[in-house]
Amino acid sequence: MEMKYDRVYIFNIPNVVTGGPEALFQLSHEMIEMGIDCRTYFLGESDDPIASEFKGYKCNVTKEIDINDRFLYIIPEVATSLIKHPHFANANMAIWWLSVDNNGGSFSGDDFRNSKVLHLYQSNYALDFLKKNKVEKPIMLFEPINSTYLGQIDFKKENMVCYSVKGEALALSLKKQLPDYEFIMLKGMSRDQVKSTLSRSKVFIDFGHHPGRDRIPRESVMLGNCLITSKKGSAAFFSDVAIPDRFKFYADEVPKIKRTISECVDDYDSVKKEFDLFRQIILNEKNRFLQNIRELMGLEDA
């Protein structure tokens, strides 16, 4: 079957170790594995734009961009200004909405009437956003977490609660009320240190804005954690964060959060089973990602 596009350009951010750039590296890797002519252009000068954490992904780096109506140009939602650049006036542009909030509203209103722009969504939160902006045919592109989080099953757990820097104030308040548990903020750590810490903890709290399907909540669940989140962003959608609603809270529900943490720690072996569905969904993410790519490229019957 002939592909829709003869070549794909992916625009990535150099030397940034966060979920968005990793998703773009994953897309590059899988497209190259499929035999697609996929090239990555970095938005910024750097002698070595690929961080060490991402060296394992296949990536054909280019410093030149050819314009052709048989080529597809994929940009992250943080770089939508490229769409109005004269160089891309006649290009097949696609925005990958790896988050909603991080776009900062720089693409809005009449921008969505541009029929030459494809919209790829990384979360059902983003899909909801696109539908509200009357995007007619958004395309699913859900990336998986890194495969290194999928192998280990048995963990030596401690009475430890991890939390992200986004929920620091709330976590510090809970820490004072739960002195028998160790609270650790995942800040200033390498990827391996984060993984090691989450392998030992029983609970991960994320009261951030959840602008997309964030990686650390998914990684924490695969490392045996009970997950407690806010009700913001993608966390408000069961289809994005598929955990029972009783583990999702507003930030002012401190007594309820405190009781739930205690239950997760003290009755860990029982409560962790309530996250089995989410774990199974995460395990299936790679296959879904590959199918999403095939559909994007017109290879859904391949």
C-alpha cells in the first residue's frame, strides 16, 4: 500500500529531557523502524542536540528542510508559530498536541480554520480541546512510556510517598500530618534515580495541571505505586488516567487525601490491585502507538 507521505519531518527541541521531546524521539524511532523516510530537525543550535537519555532512539538529524506536497511536517504544540512562517506556506503541517496548556493559547481562534493543518492528539484531554475548537478530523497519536519501565514486577516497597514538584505545598502539609511515612519530592534527580525511588515507594502524588498524558504518573503505576492525582487537565479524563475516581481529588480535600494515602500505604497489597486496569492499558500502549502511526501514514491495512 502506498503511503500518504513520501517523507516526514519531525521538529524537536534539543537537549531537553522531558516527556514531549521523548515522544518526538519515539515517533522518529518507530517511523524509521517501519521504513519511513523520517528526518528530525532541531529547533535551536546545538553541536549535540540529543540528550544522553535519548541516544537509544533512532533519529536521522537534518539541518535542511525541503518543501514538497508529498511530505509531512510534524511540530510539537509549543512551536505552532512555525505554521505562519512563509517557508511553510504550502506545506502539510501537523501539530502534535503533546499537551494543551503548554501551547499558552498561541494557536487559537481562526488558526483552527486552516484546513491544511492536521491535528494529532496525545490525550483525550487534547481531543476534547480540539473538538471544542471545531477540528473535524483529529488523529490519535498516543505515545507509550519508555520500555525500561515495563519489565520488573516484584518491588521491595517501603512506607514511602513520592510527589512531584508541582504539588509541593500540598505534600509538605500532608508530610506534617503523616510523620510515620517518608515523603520524597522527585526533584534534582537523574532518570535512573527517579526510577529507583519510585521502585521503593508505595504512593505517587501528582497534583499538577496534567497538560497531557504525563509520563511519571504512568511510570509510577508500572513501578508498583498507587497513584493519587488532582482532577485537572488529563487527570479529569478516565480515558487518560484510568484509575478509580476515589484516587482523584481537588487540592482542598486534604482530609480525604490524607485518609487515602494512609490506606494505600497500610493496606498496600490490597489497594494496588485497583490499578491493574491502568497497568494493562499502559502495557498495550506500544501496540496502539504503532497502529496510530500506520493510520497516520495510510498503512492501517499493512
